[in-house]
Amino acid sequence: MVATANSTKNFDKNSDKNVDKKADVARFDKKVYGLGIRSRMEGIDPILFDTAIEPIVKVNGEFSRIKTILSKSQKYTVTLSLEQRPAQGKHTLVVKSGKEVVIEILEEVNGKGLAFDWEVMIEKGAKATIGRTIYAHSASVFTTLRMQMQPNTNVVFEEIIREGNFVRNQTMSFLDENATLTHTTLFHTTHEHEIAASAHVAGRESTVSLIARGVVEENAKGLFLGELKIMKNAVHCQAHQKSEILLLSQQSIGEAVPILEVENNDVICSHSATVSQIDEEILFYLQSRGIGHEPAKKMITEGFLRP
């Protein structure tokens, strides 16, 4: 679904692929992608990450490189930080079998740009509550998170993406049998966000819920692409997705694109997408109670993101 003053343009089927970040920057430089959004890639140097450094990753305050094994049932705080120079890298988190963990991931992007890949492995019988926050500030950010869920696992995952000159974030989850995933994405953009979330279900009796809510400020652009894919042998599954985008001005552009691909007929699936302007009646009501215009918009925005 698209809400924009301009007509819808062709969909680039490759726009949600983000494997090689430098190639990704070059491929989308000065091109139209998504469903009619023209990116601000003109201001991003295609070789931005050629001299990039590795960002600093800490787990519970301790430096960690390449891979972290989460072998205890406890809370883990994972922080990613960088200096002013562009940074790129990757990191793997492994939740060991049968453990129950809480993971908080904070990505603070104070520099010019970040290109980073997360790999998350949830081993058999494990449970995880994951909260991930990206503070992009004025940087250009290209991130992916790939999560593999083994049988009998349960994950509650919430992503919050804020600010940024240009943010492209892609999350991909792969579920084996009897796995349960609840994935919520919240984003608020003052410039341009392209957010994608997908879940591929290969095992029977699994359950997936994809929820997205985005707020697009004046002159900003926000795209959410949600995809559910149920494989042939994944019978007795349930998969649902819902995406909502709130536009805060007539100049805002928002797009919500739901994709549902089902390869068997023994499942329960649904999807929905809405893009809407801020409700003028609610805004008027709040102002009639003595609340200023901007504070009223802030209240509506907060209520939309956290209903």
C-alpha cells in the first residue's frame, strides 16, 4: 500500500537483498528502488566503506569479537559503538540449547556510516526475548540480522529504529518445527528508512507474527516490506503480519508492502497493511483541551507506536 503525492513506480525485486554492503551501496546509487521512493543515495559515497574500521562490540561490558556463546540463562547487554569513521563488520550470537535468555542490543551510530551483519542462532529448546535499538543519528546505516530458530524454540523480538540520514535494515528469520516467533518493528524517520522483515517457515506446527509500525515525519520517506513464506512441508502452521505507517504531513511518503507466499494448504495465514494521515479530529480534540499542536502530535505518535 502506498501513500504519496506521486504515482507508484516499478518494484525492484532486488531491493530487499543486502548481502554485500559495498555492492549494495553501488547498486542503489542514484536509482529508484522500492515502490516509488527515490533514495538520498546521491549524498552517499559508493566507496564510503572501503576504508572502514571494525566497530566495537561488547557483551555485558566485555569486548567480544566475531562470535559470542550465550551459555547461561540470564540477561545479556550487547552494545555496538563506533567513532566518526565509517565502520563495518559482523558478529554472531548463539543461544545454547535449553537456555532462557534476555538480550538487549544497542547500536549507537555516531559516525558517518555503519554496515553490519548480525547472525543469531537459537538452539533447540531455547527461549529468547530480544530487544534491539538502532540510534542512527545523522549517519547512513546498512544492517542485516539473520536468525535461525531450531525446533521447539520461542523468540519475542522487538526492533526500534530511530533517525538516520538513510537506513536500510533487513531482518530474516528461519523457523524449524514447533518454533514460535513474535517480531515487532517500530521505526520513526525524519529522512528515509527502508525496513524489511521476513520469516521463512520450514518446520511444521510453527507460529509467526510480524508486526510493524512506522512514523514518517514531514518530507521524510518510509518503506516497510514484510514477507512470510511457508514451505511445502510446514503444515499446521500459523503466520500473520500487520503493518501500519502514520504520515505526519502532506509531504510525507509512506509505503507498506505485505508479501505472503504459501506452498501448502494446511495453514492459517493473514496479512494487512495501512498507510494513513494523522487524524485531524483527534488532533483538534487534544488542542481543544489546551495541548499545543506539536505536543499533541507527539502524543498521537507515541500512542500509535505503543498502542
